[in-house]
Amino acid sequence: MTVNIDPILLSVFAKAFRSITDEMSISLQQTARSPILCEAKDFVTGIYDGQGNMLEQTENLPILAFSLAPVCKYIREYFSDEIYPGDVIFHNDVFSMGNQNNDLAVYKPIFFEDKLVAWAACKGHQADIGGAVAGGYNPNATEVWQEALRIPPVKVYEKGVLRRDVWDLIFANIRFDIVEADMRAEMGSCVVAERRILAILDKYGLDVFEAHKEALFDSTEKMMKAEIAEIPNGVYTGEGYVFYDGRNVGSEYTIRVKITVKDNHITFDYSDTDERTNGFVNGTYTSSASATLLTLLQMVNPDIPHNEGMIRPFDIIIPEGTILNAGYPKATTFGNHLCPPNADAIIKALAPVIPERVTAGWNNLLCSLSVGFDEGKQDNYVDILFLGMKGGAGAMKGTDGYDHIGMIDASGGVLAQDYEMYEQQTPHLLLEHELTCDSAGAGTWRGGLGTHMTYQVGSKDTQIVTFGDGDFIPAFGLFGGGDSNLNLIELTYPDGTKTKPHNKDLITGVPKGTVYYQVAQGGGGYGDPKARPADRVADEVRNGVVSLNAARDTYGVVVDPKTYGVDEAATAELRA
């Protein structure tokens, strides 16, 4: 049957696909129990065609999103003709296209008229996934079995019937009951998508669906090729840096990317990247390729639909055995968090040729996770401290960076906990959480502000894990813009003893009453700070964004401390 493509209907399909993934996201957020999901939105939702090609996906956490389609294709091949209506499949295996062990995905095939026509999928960061350390982050790990329960594609429902033995096997190896509830929320999200896809097929028919799907892919591909064509042909290189692998103090690693632009095609080649580590600071092909895609997508038209056509003009080469694609059976939990130095390398490579599209460096990640027993609730808890990790974004030409936005691998999609909910969901007491003066890199356009926070540990014998690189290298400035500052985590024990954990560390036995302090700095600046309008600098002094000293010494603006007016003569002299 020949189907004529209706451009209006093509737009309807594109918007409908987007609406479905958004509804999936709302469903998952409102039914999940873990604050990692319902507060921070550390998950993604997506829909895919019968072959596993991306129809649409949400933007909550892009580093997860771009791993769904490759796994879907793998599952399609893995089960072959043994996929049935009513199946539900779990997957987290980093060695079969997964991105991180804790990111546990659900896939649900969708059948119409006895034919596999689509898939619904979602993936969320789970509070625990087994392994040697509660919460999933084990800086001492050297192999995958020390990190997590490894789940290759496995059916938990087959033909609509729960496989109780499989279900019990999985959750017998996971510490916290909350994970079981959250996986049910993921499955419910996929059911929502199934209903909506079937409603579209009932209305328009399979032939119209398939034809317009392919047309949508082709249209999106043309849009992406047009964006790439705006980048001058050439070969561009950049580097990003990783510090300390969790085992070897003083260890450093370099991510090297060679970007080749030829007309409307772009290739990212990481062949010269350093070899994998013997610790847990490694990535998978999928996590690293996702980091590459999401970084470039920040430089192109944001209205390009998120479907298979978007990624067709890309080639990504990441040899196995490098830190970005460690290979079996290496530890890889940190892999998502290699996105910041990967993004740094890409930005530095492309900044000279597309200066109007790139941002300065984003605040690099330094994060923590606390695990313990809440005596008030008589229950265990796990918390990833999103409040503390969300530093500022880098500035770009014409725009200051976003304040308190967090890691670039989330592209601003991960939220901070609500203060009251944080104290409800953990035994900790939040003492302060504020934007930090002078935390942003200076520039004609400044970086986004970072934050500092303090909480008091409310559980006995608490475990705290730290991970990131933000205490080694600040967010970089571009085109004369200034760098930001280094991040910090510090613990003050009840006896007054202070300690600064390593940037990848496992601290056990932290006593109740310990004070935890964290600084997440801002993003890098863009352009000469002395070109920033003086009145804007004065306003920021008034609002506590920039100090009097920084205004004078960095921006060349002299501000009256009483009136906050600009001393025009003194400023002109400093800026001469």
C-alpha cells in the first residue's frame, strides 16, 4: 500500500510521540518512591519502533536516554522470534549496551494486529542494585561483580504472566524494598505508552504510521545535517582530564577526541584516549557515546525532534580498552560521570570554529551518596545529594550561564531535592543551602553561580561515598573569560576533627552529628570581564553575586559600597 505523506499529519505524529514520552515521565515521577526518581527525575522515558529505532525520548537525563535505543535493538536480536504481547524485560548489563549498573531499564513490546510495531522503555537510577557497597557506587571496585547485580535481557513477565522465580531472584539480590516499588513504577510508565501508541494505530492504521515514521526520520536527518553543515569542514582536537581512579593516588588520565567534519557528516574519534584504569573510573561505549551526542546537541537547534534521524549523521569511534570503553569485566559505575571531561574535550575542539554555539566549561561534578538506617522511620535510606552537586553552567556568547544547574551530562534535567522533602526522606538536618558569591567565572557573560550547603548527619554508622573530579580542575573560561573555582567536600566529626575525602572515596562509620559541608562552584566565563556593562556588575554587587573586590579587581568596576552606584571615573581608569 502506497501512502502519501501529509506534512500536517507528520507534525501531528511528531507532537504525539513527544506527548507520549512526556506522559510516561509524569507517570513515573508521580508513582516512584525513591527521591532519586520522584524528586530529582534521574530517569528517562522513550518509545521506539519495532526494530528499536528511536521515535522520541524525554530530556530528563540525556546520558541515560541515548542508551535506550541501542539496548532495544540488542533485546530485539537477543529474543528474536520469542517476543510476545504482554512481555516485560529488565536490563542493566553494561556489557550489552547498558550505560551504568544502577540504571535499570524496562522494555515492553507493543503489538498491533499480531505484529511487533513498537517498544516502550524507561530507565531510572535505582537506589541499590546489589554488589559490595549499598547504593551502587564502590570506589574500591575493580570488576563488575563488585559493583552490582548484572542483569542481561531477562523477562520478568512473559505473555502477561509474572515469572515469580525471576522476579524473586532479582530482588533477593537488591538491598532495599523501594527498588521493587520503583521498578513497578517504570513498568506502569511503559503501559501508559502502550495505550497511547495503540490508540494512534487504531486511528490511523499501521501503514500510515510506518510511512510517516520513516518520513519523520528522514526529515529529522535533514535538519541535523543542515546543522552540521554550519560547522566548517576540518579536523579538530580537544582534551579533557580525569583525576584519580579510586585506587592509585595521583593517577591522571586524558580523554582525547578528534572531530572530523565533512559537509553534513561528523565523526568523533577517541582512539588516542588513555587506556582503561584498574579502578572503577571507566566508562562503557554507550555511556561515552551518549555523552558525545548530548554535548553536540547543546550546540544545535533545540527544536530538532529526538528520533533515529537525529543520530544518522554521526559516527562515534571509541576503541575497547580505553577509559571510555573499558570492556569486560572492568568496573564502570563511574562511566556516566566521564561525561564532563568528555564534554570539555568536545567544547575545546569546536570553540575556535563555532564560538557562537559553545558554552564555557560547566562546573565539574563532585558528588556524594549517603546510606544508613533512619531510626525515626526504622528503615534504611539512600540519598544522592543532588542539592550539593548542582554547580553553575558555562556562559556563552550573549548569555550568562545558568545558576545551580548541575552536571553537563544531565543538561540541566536533574532537579535538586525540595528542602522539606529532603528532611522527610533522610534523617539529616539541612542547615544551609545558598548561592555562592564570586563562584562564577568572570566574563563579558559570566558563568552560572554555584552553591554551598551544610547538613548534619542524622544516622549512626553512616556510609558516605564521594565521586567526581570537580576538586581538581575548575570550569574553564573561553575567549578571555575566567575560570571558576574548585569544589569541596569536608566532614567535621562531633569531636571537632575535620577531613576532606578523596574525590573517589568510601567512608564508613560516619557518626551521627557529623557536619557535612559542600561547595559546588560556578561555570566558566565567556569573553573579557572588563567588557561586561558596569551597571550590571554594580547590580550584581548589590545582590551578592559579585563582591566589591571582584568587581574592582576582575571586572574593573569600582562600586560605592553605600549606594552601589558606579564610580565612572575610577572605572574608566581601571578599564583603560
